[in-house]
Amino acid sequence: MEARNQSRRFNVLLNGVKRGSPSDLERLADSGEWPTDLDQACQAFSVLLNHLKLEDVPALHKWNLCGIESEDEAAHVKRRTASQVILSGLTKMITSDDTTKARVLEVMQPYLPGFIAWTTFYARRSANLYLEPYKAYAVTYHACWIFRRLMEYGLKDQPDNPCLPQLVESALNLWMWDPLDIPSSMVPAISASDYMRFIEPTNHLLLLCTMHSGALRIAIDRINTLKKKERREHQLTHSFNFRCDQWANTFRKDKEGGDPPTAALWTILHVYESLSSGSVVLQKNLDKTPFLSKALALVAEVTLVWPNTGKLCLAVEVVNLLFPPQSLNAFAMTHQVPGLIKAGLLDIIASGHLVPSIKWSGGNPLWRLYRLVYHPRVCDAVVSATNAMPESKLKALAANPDWNKFQDVVSDLRNVYSVAPPLNRNEVPLCDNLFHPTMSQQVILKDTKGVQCSWCHTTVYCSRECQHKDWDLFHKSECTANRVQRIVRQIHGGWVSHRTRTLFFVFLRGLLLRKGMPHIKDPLIIPWFDLRTYPHTMLQFEVEEVRSQETEYGEVPFGDARSNAILDHFVENGGKVRLVGFIAELGEYHVFALAWFRRVELGQGTGPRMWHSVVRPLGVHVRVVKRPWP
């Protein structure tokens, strides 16, 4: 009998909701009236959503018109109330199992286009109407929680659902439409509690979109379709800087820190990293703004101020986000990491080393940088970032042994690379003709105008004569394959340019003549450096060991005809020529370099101006081999 009476009361209440009765809508929102029976709950959702029809949504060009809601004020009140009741119902059922949530989403599916459109409309209408945070953010807060609940009910797991792109676009709009994003001195300061209550839901909603592959792909596709001079493209770029400033204005003077502000800034940077890594358009636009340098400077600053007592450490979380412990691919290593270092990544790592309580999950990032710093771009970025640090910070870091070890290596590399000759487009750094010394009196690595292979662009020569000689001996058989490899590696960041080869040449000379280099009596022993280890490991290989050297994944890096000719030439001239090589990581590739010089007495010619006068450079051969990749 009681169940029958309860069902009758619910049906009466539901009929009132159908009519749009304000009192019945409010009763349904009450904690005691929302049905616990799944079928009744689905009925309630259907009735409520029927008040939010897609065909009734005003045209997009009318969304900013004054007075549009006063044309039928009662209907708008009914829709707003129905939307609030729906959110209340979704929240009350959030602990349900996945089957129940899937059933609810299935019932809501036919109405979702209208529901999402009306929710976005009211959020847009609320922008810039009030200056008090509670009033300004009331509707956007409500909209963010609605969309978040829909994601949690399973919409995020349905990449083919036509409503997911609509929701993702609304999430992007809410990120860009902050109600207090106005140039006004009247805007009040936002407290930390108000930020976490009203602003963080907007940021967290877009974070959810970036953490699920289907929604992330939709967001990136939408960003990439923004027209070059479209106002919304500028608005999106501006929104990242605004969100960064908004966080800084709220938390920068906070001396306590803690997990909430840490997670809030991490959220902004995660959204940046996810969207910019998939959108060249967004990345280029943000590179023109101070967003990244501002955000990373904030992280470095608060790392030294906030006590490291929470579960989350901002420096560790941000470094692991932007410079993950897992191996970076070649494109990220050569194109993204140098920019991150200059923007403030190294400054954050340095600040972290000044706080003894910080423990780096995933390992010390200095050693991750150490494996990459051999590359000229990374080395240059580290030197620039170090030079930009204040003297007081560098003095404090001088007491940190890990920092000193890292900087010793960087200093050595800087000194080595400083002897490289300056290049312009008319200068040729190398001559890939193995028999260049016997054919030409030109000194390589000087101002010689030369040519590169016009088809593959992988070899370069000081003269046509050297090019013809090399073509007949080696390049005719390797040119086509080299072209294919060069194109693929340029796309993925694994292409080693002639300029970089020159710098590797200089680097190998520096390794050969560095202080403490052991004297090798046997002229046919090849010093071989493993740049993947700390400190750099030096092995001593015989010629046949280099020739037959095989990687752990079955590749023979020096098994090609050119490499064999170099090794044979070395054996024939073992008393006059010195070979030296290295292996290093380049993302999903391994780089193998082999350089040969006119034999010198070890220990001589270490001055930066002694490049041409003491060591006669003969050539360098670089092999890039694809390695197994996660």
C-alpha cells in the first residue's frame, strides 16, 4: 500500500513538472522527493529535459542581444529551474553503478543536443553581468558541473556520440568565456576558496576533455579549424594567459601552498600541454605570448616559498608533465625541450634542488637532461637558461653536488662547441668524400662554398670533383634510400642536419683531446663513448669490433659500404689517422657517429682557437638507427 501511495504521489508531482509548475520543480529538486527507483528517475529526466528543446534555442547571432530573455521570462525561469533539477538528480545518482549510469545516459540521449545548447546559452548570457564572484560565476559553475556529470555518466567513453563534439566545444567556450575577463579595475580580488569553488570547475572540465582520447581529438580538431584571423582564435590564445594571470592573482602571495593551488596550476599546464602538442596552430600562437614563461616562472617562484608538506609537489608535478621520465621522441627532444628549457623548465629544476625535502618521482630530471645535453640545441638552451638565472640563485646552487656535476658537463660541452666555425648558407662544414685529403688542398670547416646532393640532401662536398668521386664510390647506391630516410626523419625530428653533424665532429674532437683522456698506445684502437651513461663511458674497440658491432635489437650500425671503407682506410693509415666514435639517444633513434682526424699527440691543441692549426679534421660519418620504441 505504501509503495502504491508513493507511486501515486510521484505521478502527481511529475504531472506538475510537465506543466512547468515552479513549486513542483522545486519539490522534485528536494532531497526527499527525487525518486530512488531507476524507472521513475528516468521518467523524471525525460520530463525535465522536454522543457529544454533544441528547436527553442535562440540563433547563435542573438546570444549577446540585450533583452532576449525578457521576451518570455517565465519560460526562461522554467528552463533554468529544470536544468538545476537535472543537475541535482545526476549528482544524487553519481554513486550508481556503471549499468545504471549507462541507462540514464541512454534515456537522456535524445534530449542532449537541446540540453547542452541551453546550458551553454545561459552560461554565455551570464558573462560580464556581475562583478561579485558568486553572482558572476553562478551560471558557468552550474554549466561546468552539468557537463562534468554527463562525462562521468559515460559520454566521455562514446567518441562516436554526436553529442560529445557539442559538449567539448561548449567546454572550450566556457574556458574562453570567463565572466570576469574584463579590463576593469573594479574587478575584486578572488579568494582562494572562491577560486576553487567557482573557477576551478571550468578548468577541470577542459582537463577532463584532454584526458580522454576521443574528447581530446575533437578539441584539437576544433582548434585546428579556427580561421587564421578569426576572433575566436585570438580569444583562445588570450584565455591561456588570462587563466595563468588569474591563478597568479589568487595564489601568488599565498605562503601556505598545499594541494588545491598545486592541482589548479597543474590543470592549466596540462590543458596547455595536451592541446598545444596536438595543434601546431595553437602552439605557434602561444609561442608569441609570454604564457609558458609566466607559468613556469610561477612554478619556480612558489617552489622556493611554499612548504613541501602536501601530497603534491608543484615542481615535481610540472616537470614530470612537461619533461616526463619516459623517453621523449626525437621531435620533442630537438624542437620542444629546448624551448621548454629556455622558458623556465631548468629554472624549476634548479629551484627544486634548493629545497632538500623535494623528492623527484621518476628520477632526478637533471640526469634526464644529461642524456640529451650532448645535442647542440639542448646544450645551447641549457647554457642560455643558466646564464639568465640571478647570481644569488647560482651561488646557492653551487653547494648542490648534483647541480655541480651537471654543470661541469654543460661547461665542457659549451667550451667544445665554442670552437665550431660560424656558418652561413654559403659555407660547407664537411666534405663527405672519403678521399678528399688526397684530392683537394682546401681545409674543411673553413669558408668553402660547396654543394650537397640535390636529390637526397644527405651528403655535402667542397667541390664538384669530390662529389663526382663520392658518387662513383658510394653515393650512387645509397642516394635513393637516403632520400626516403631523410624525409621520414625530418617529419619525426630524427634528421641530423649538416650543421649538427659539424657540431658532432667538433664534439668528438673535444672528447679525443679532453683533459684526462687516457693515452692509447695501439694506433688501431678506437675510443668509443657511450653518451647514454653518467659519466660518459669510454670503451676501447678494435676495428673488427666496431665493424661487427650489433645493437641489442639486431641492427649493425656500421655495416654499410661507406662505414667499411672508412674502417679499411683507418687500418691502412693507422699510424697517421685517429678514429673516435659515440652512441647517443635521439628519441626513438640511436645516433652513431664516427669521426677521423689526422693523428696528433694527445693532450695538445685543447685551446678554443686550435681547431685548424693542431688537428686536421678529415671527416665524420653519422648513422641514425630506429630503435624499439614504447
